[in-house]
Amino acid sequence: TETTADIQYNIAIQSPYRINGVSVKSGNVTLGEAIRSTMGKTILVAGTQYDLEKLKQERERIDAALKEIGYFYFSPDFMFFQADSTAGNKSVDLSLQIKRDIPAAAARVYTIGNIFVTSGYSLNRDSAATSAGDTVIVGGCSYIDLDKNFDPDVIVRSIFFKKGILYNRGTHDLTLNRLMNLGVFKFVNIRFAEADSAGISSLDVHISLTPLPMKNIRFELQGVSKSNNLAGPVFNSSFRNKNLFGGAELFTLSGELGFEMPVGSGQSGGNSYQFGMRGELDLPKFLVPFRLDNVSSLFVPKTRMVLGFNLLDRLKYYQLFSVDASFGYHWKESINKEHDFSPLSITFAHLANATQKFNELLSANPLLKKSFEQQFIIGQNYSFTYNDQLDRDHQNHLYFKGSIDLSGNLLQLGQSLFYKQRATSDTPYEIFGTAYSEYYKFDIDLRYYNNTVDQRTSLASRLIAGIGVAYGNSATMPYVKQFTIGGSNSVRAFSARALGPGSYKIPDSLAAKSFMDQAGDIKLEVNTEYRFPLISILKGALFIDAGNIWLLREDPGRPGGTFSEKTFLDELAVGAGAGLRLDLSFFILRFDLAFPLRIPYLPQGERWVIKKINFGDPSWRSNNLTLNLAIGYPY
């Protein structure tokens, strides 16, 4: 027979020891004073609980602080703490001491000596080949470009070491980050060597730069299916040159060629073709008409110039030709914050070869006709993004993006000084003989990711809100600037751009003949999604989405589409569903199956359809289940 016994442990937990104070003892007077100068930021505050882990963190903090004032060879291992608890009352006096046998170099303050930069460095090149290049002196640096690829001024502008100043870890990290963020180097290696300077402790800096391939070409073939039952192939191509003029300028030329045809019964919208090209040039600096000192940021500021055109040919309706151009700046304030500002943004859209069928459609809808008139959009836009998802110190993460888009405001202000007549949509102000659009548009995108400690499961939530107001020259927002809703990244129980505005639904008699996406001036959307692991790379999700779009001005052609503070909550579409995600880290394939819980275009009192859910009914499944196939997470 087995004999068992129970063991009971009684643990008496005494009150913890607390820190009474910290003193510094060092045989080297200068080093001791340097350490004492950092103690204003100590984490070993009197009264806090004694914790061995905090002692280790304090050593690392002091080491980092000394690195900022020239102690290049110092190490946390050269310090130790002695604890004295004889004072009683559960208190500890801590003594931070420097080991006696530390290297002499660890107690010295080093300045920067000569700075050597080698571009085109490779391990396959021997030292003789590396030193054979021509050396030029640029900004106090000895610069060698073995491949003659780069403008030395551009590279040296990202180097913040200066001869004769104290070594500083912040300057070290700043230089490393700025060189890598130029986007043209595969490896950046910074090595320090003691200089042969009698009586002066200095470090020569050797920076080795290994370039990336500068040019690449990409081709892509896609199959596209839209909510208006148009489908077809799209061919995309792009060419990238990361060093167009030898100054790390990134040039991208992209092109798109697509063909769509109606699919499904009752479709008579006709075929359509789309062709577009777009050129973007990013300069690794701010291009301004005045002197601007080098900005000490971890990230390279950029000036961005864009020029593109697009031709959309809907054979039975019209041709739409558009040109867009912009000039602006992009910069990251920190790893979490970035800004985009375009002081000049231009879009010109011209409607041509409209058929009688399309003109009849516009005549029946005056606001739609206004939005399709020749559009000249000239203005400014700005966006701010905060994203802490790269911050590993946070368990939960926050993302925010706010945008402002203005058109015609400065032009209207200038012209109003010379014209007595006020601009209206019937008598608009013009530039180059063309009326320009006037509007202001604001939108936000707020996301919060509530994660478990192991980051395996997450409750991800998102709020989107936006409003666009036309004024002066414009009776309505340009069609290309209006809000849309629905689809695989939005309210997934409803087709993309087919929901709203408000309680309006396009009649079935027109749906099969119309190609028009529904758009509005106001947007409100809320999403919540619970993400969890299943098996290996297969993950699951449960989600609920709600939202809609509305018009600011009444449109007789879309009754029920106007925003009202009394009814808008009752006009929110609500959908729910479940999803499967194939997560390969670098590639995520997503399948989301959704169904409606509230349908805003049904009569009041009948919009909630939860009681009608019947997964066993083939007719219900056919009319209500929507399968969304997409790449990447919805947000």
C-alpha cells in the first residue's frame, strides 16, 4: 500500500528593507565627481524598497550618463554596491564604489580626433584597395568614395562627430541612425581607435559604409473585383533609383494599366480602362529658400515632390483625365511621431466625351453633376501620426493620425481683396480661366491595441471620424475628396463604397446599371476585433463594425442621406463576424466572414435584424453573408 503525507509550510514575510541614502566613493577624484554629478537622476530614491534589480539598472544608468561626457571605455562592471543595514529600522545605507583595478583608460575623458569616412567598403576588398581611393576633406572629415557613387556633402551632413569635442554616445547613435536612414547603405560600421596624441586622450573615428543596390524594378499582376460587380486584371510596375543624382535622392516611377468588365447577371455598365503614371522624388533634406541648420534628429528629414496623371475610360459613360502634383515635407520628430506637410498640392480633373446616357444621369442629380464638373483643387494639407507599436516597453499600443486638407483658401483670400463680388458656386473665382474648388476637410484615425502580456491575443479597436465642408466656389465636395465606407477594411458586412449615405439605398432598378460609388461629406466608423491564436501560423478573430456616411446638404436624388444630430445614431450600420488569418509574419492572408446586425436603409423599427439571423437558411446566407478576402490586418 502507498503511504502519503501532507506537508504544510508556514511562511512569515517580514517587512522589506528600504533605502536610506546612496553615497559615492572613488579613488579617482575626477571620476567620483563625474558620477556624483549624475545622481540627481538616480532611481535609488530614499524611502524606496531595496531591490537588487534596481541596483543593476542604476549601474547601467550611470554608465550611460558617463558615456555622454567622454568616458568611452567605462563599464557598469567597474562599479559595485555595498549595503550597510546596521542603522536598524529596516533601512539600508548604500555605498557605490569604483573597483580599484579598473583600466586606466576607463577613468579618462576622451575627445574626438580625426574622422575618416570610407564609402563603398566591403569585406571582399583588401586594405590596400580601401586606402587606394582619393581622399577629400569635407566638413572636417577625411572622405574616401571607392565607387564614386555619392556626393560627399550629403554623407557628411549625416555625421555629427566634430573634432575636439567630447565623445558622446548620443552623437554616436545619432550618426548611426541618420546614415542608415538615408536608405542607401546595407551596413554602417563605426569604429573608434585611440589616437597617437601626446598628453591628449582622443579617439579617431572610422566610419565604413557598405552600399545597397541602387536600382530595382518590380512587376505585379492583380485580379480586382469591386462592389459594383466590375472585375478584371490590373498590371502594376515600378522603377526605383535610391541615388538619382548621387545625393541619396529616392526616385520612384510607377505605372498602372487596368481593364474592368461587368460580371454577374443584370450587369450592363460596360467595360472600362484605366491607365496612370506617377513619379515621386524624395530629397534627404529640407529644400527651403532660406538657410536651415542641420537638424539633430535621429531621422532624415525629406522633401517630397510628386507628379502623376491618370486616365479612366468608362466606354458607355465618359473619360476622366486627372493630373496631380504636390510639393511637401516629411519628418519624424521621434520614433513615435511623424509629420507630413504639403504647402502646395494641386489636382486637376477634366471630364471628357460624356455620353448621352451619362448626361441624363447627371441631369437627374444636380449635386452629383456638381461633383463631376471640371475640378481644379489647389491648396495645402498636413497630417500628424503617433504610433507607439514599435515601443516594446509598452504592453498596450496606441495609434493616432489626424489630417487637415484645405483647398482654395489662400487663393480666395487674395482674390477677395481685389473683387467686390463674393464667390459662389454660380459665380466662382477663377485662376487661369478655371474655377477652383474651395473646401476644408478634417479626419482622424484612432486605434488602441489592448494586448496580453505575451502579445499573443489582442483586443484591437478603432475610431474613424471625418468631415468635409464645401464653401465659396463649391456647392459640394469634389467626388475624389469625399468619404466612403464598407468593404474588407471597414464595415465588413457591407460591400465597399455601397453603404449610405444615411438611410439611402440605391434602388435595385438602378443598381445593376450604375457604376457610382456612394460617397458623403461626413464619416463615422467604430470597429472592435478580438484576435487570438489557433494552430501554428493560423490565427482567428471575432469582430463587430459600425458606421456610415452622410451628406451636409440635402440631395433630392438621395433621400435620407442628409446628416441629422437627432437621427444619425439610428442610421449607423452594424455588422459582426469571424475571421481566419494565415500569418507568415511578412505576409498575412485574411478571410473575414461578416453579416449585418443593423441595416440603416430598412424602415425605422425594422433596422435591427438580429432576430432574423438563420445560418441554416440558404436564402438568408445568400443575402446576408459577405466573405472578405484581403492581405494584411484591417487596422
